[in-house]
Amino acid sequence: MKYARILGLVLVVLTASLSFAARAPKSAVFNSAHDFKTQYNGASYTLCNFCHVAHKFGSAPTGPSYLLWNHTLSSVANYGVYTSDSMVNQPVDLGTSSNANLITSNLCLSCHDGTVAINSWYEAQSNASYQPIAQGTDFMPSDTTVRDLTKQHPINFVYPDATSAANIGMRVAGSTSSIDGAGNVPLFNGTMQCDTCHDPHAGPSSGAHLFFRTFPSTPEQTTTGSFCVYCHL
């Protein structure tokens, strides 16, 4: 019995290690499109502070605190939603969600909807000479701007339950936290968001293209060459 318990513990540790290994480390953002420290010519502040801030001292603007966000959120009120006859749970418009400040997709769109400059921070950043970087002057290029979500893969919807997923040919989610059950393909309070498929910290060192996550390998993926069939069976 003692050996069985030890073996069980070893398997748990190995499973956790393998699950973590499939996710890009936060440091993988270095030299990626999200590495604003490099893009702003060796800015003096840490790479992380362009999106996150550990402390907001004194008179620093209050702003949303979710994930210690350091970037100004968009004020777009209506992005629209994708609709389909096969969808079980319809998406909720990100701009009208009652908990909009707590939805990770809104953090993505605070840059990617093109209405807020990339260099719009709650806590200003400095360049290599410790001079403040101008705020609100650099906007997202049009080819990476997303503002009409009626034309995009749906987000901000509750992932179908086991019965519904099976009925429409979707993979049954392992938990409300991730589709694979190990956290590699995450859900957020049971909902699908931008970062279910895209890891904002992934980059060249992790081999990620367009910040796509590393989806667990399946025979269907090998056959089709697409990670889409991980969820869409």
C-alpha cells in the first residue's frame, strides 16, 4: 500500500510537470511582438511593466486591477458577437458584460481594438535614458486590429457542458478551468476567451506562431495539420 501511494504521488508530480512543460514560460515573451522593452529601444523599465504593474503608489490612477493590468482599457461599448445555429451558448458582447474589467479578452482588446494606443499606461514607462516614453501616440497596425467580433471566432461564451458538447461534435472540457483538464488550453470561469487559443507570453523561444498555444497532440491534428480539430472533433 505504501508503494502504491508513492507511485501515485510520482505520477501526480510527473503529470503536473508535463502539463507545465507544454506551456510557454513567461520569459518566452522576450523578443516577441509583446516585448515592448525591446521595441522601445531598450527601455529602462522591466519587460513585464508594459502590461502589468506590481504597485500603484501615491496618486497613480486607480484603473482596473485584474492581473495587475497597467494598460488603459478600451471604452468601446459594442463589439458585436458571432452567431451560429450550431452554438449552444451564445457569446456575450465584451463591451456590455457586467464584469467587463474581469474578462481577459478585454485586456487583449485594450490594444487590439485599435482605439487605445499601445503606449497608454497607468504607470508611465521610461526609455533607456530614463526619460518618459510619450503616452498615447502608438496605435495598433490595421492588420492586427480587431473591432468587429461578428466576423471572428466566438469568444466570451460558456463552453458547452458534456452532453451538449458531445451532441455538436465538440471535445468535452476536462474542467471549468481548461478544455484539456491540465491547463494547457484554458477556460476562464468556464468561458472561452482570446487566451484560450493564444498565449500572450509565448514567443520565438517557445516556437509559437501568432502566440498560439501548444495544443495537446491528437491523431486528428496530425492528419489535418490543424489545432482546430482539438476542440472541433
